[in-house]
Amino acid sequence: MKGKLSLVLLAFILFLFGCQKGDVGPSGPAGPDANQKYINGAFAGTVTGIKRDGSPLKENFNYQYANGVEGYTKSSPPTLYLYRAENYGNNLSILSMSLKALDKGSSNQNILLSADNSTYFSFSKETSSTSLYSVSSRFIPMGFNVVIPIDTLKKSTYPLDFSFNYFVNGGSAFWGVNNYSSLIENGQYHYGFSTVDGATVYFSEPNSTGSFYKIVDAAGNTSNTSSIYGGLTLKFDANNNFIFYSGATNLSLTVPMKADTYSITNYKYDTSTATLSFNYTMRLG
């Protein structure tokens, strides 16, 4: 699920325009950055929140690498699309945003964040040579409800691992379970859901019986019985959301998601130097 995430951009500045082998010698100075030409200002700040394991998150970041020419569109209102990455070609740590300029060029000019699904933040950090953690979210400026197929308070009994995807389209927010799979076997269609220990539990489709079909553990071993999941039934609610029942008991949970919020302050654009700067805070979920 989308957790609480606060993003503070402290400052953004943008300029719109066949021998014998000898002994190993000393290391020379570092060469120039091959991607220096893509550095154009920076998004720099702090991301704070709570990790999935409940531990606090507070990390500084500095994203400098752009991926193209930037400038206001000729649309009404004019729109400016910005993108910066921690490293050129790295999609794990980026911030992209879309800004609308109201009354552009006048003394009353105001900058707003576009609700067009293009404002996105991600941060990743290596914790060892073989692992990293990552946080990411897309700005959604409206509230909506998410239906968790099984209440998270029942996770100790039914350790299914649900995660969700969120996006905006046409001014409306949409979401969905993004870690389920599908399987056609014996001429029947089935849905598979991951467990916290790497297994996949399959159920027949809700429009059929929705009953338990089989479980495949992380090693690939299959069982057609399960003391945990054998009594569950997969169904659709009135809005075609996945929900699980145990007998006549609905196990799902509906969670209201609050709208994401943001603020833009200290907005300055110097026409003589084509320098744009502002402070930006975004709070997600």
C-alpha cells in the first residue's frame, strides 16, 4: 500500500537553454563526467517516511541529470515538464514533475502542479553489494478508496502479500492490485496471489466458483490442498475489486486514501539569466 511519504526539495535551479609490462603506476586524476552535458540544475532535498518494515526513512538526495531540452509549451496554460535523475540513465532515483503557469509573464503569475499523472518520485539506496531498498510514488491530488482483498490485521492468519498500483487519468484516480498472476490450466482460468514467503496461491476466477485451486511454494512444489487457504473463496465486489470470503464472512478492508498535497514557495524566474528556482514540498498518501 502507499505509505506516508514526505518530499522536501530545498532548492531547484534550472537554466533553460606488444611491450614489456611495467609496474603499475599511481592512479591519475578522475576523468571528466561523460554525461556532464546532461547536468542542468538540480532537485536536492530530503525524503522522509516509514519503510515497509516499520523503520523510519530519512534520506537526502541530489538529482542533477536531465534527459532533454526543457521549456514551457505553447498550450493554455503553458506547461513545463521537468525531470532529474541521480545518475544519467538510472530510473531508480528520479523526480519528474509537470508545472502549469497561470497568468504567465504577468505580476500575478502563479505556478501549480498539473494533475496529469506525470509527477513521480523515486529513491533507492544500496544497503549491501546484493540488496537495495526503494521507495516510489506518483502524485495523486484526489482522495479515493482502496479495497484490500484481505484485511491486513488478518495477515498472520492469511499471509498474502498485496501491493497496489495507483495512477490518474482524465482527472480521476485509479488503483489496482499489481502482484497477482493468471493461469489457464485444464481449460480453466485461475488467479494467483503471492504470499510473504514466496509461494503463489491460485483460485478459480470469481465468475466461476472462486474456490482454492492449488498452492506452489517458492521451490516450485505444488499442492492441491492447503490448511490455510483451502477454505477461502475469491469474489468480486460491486466495483469488480478482488475480495476474499471465509464461508459467509467478508475478509476485505476498505481504506480511504487521502489526496496527496504539495506547496511551491519562493518561486523566482530571472529573465536576464533564464534561471528558475523554487522550493517544493510534496506529501504523498
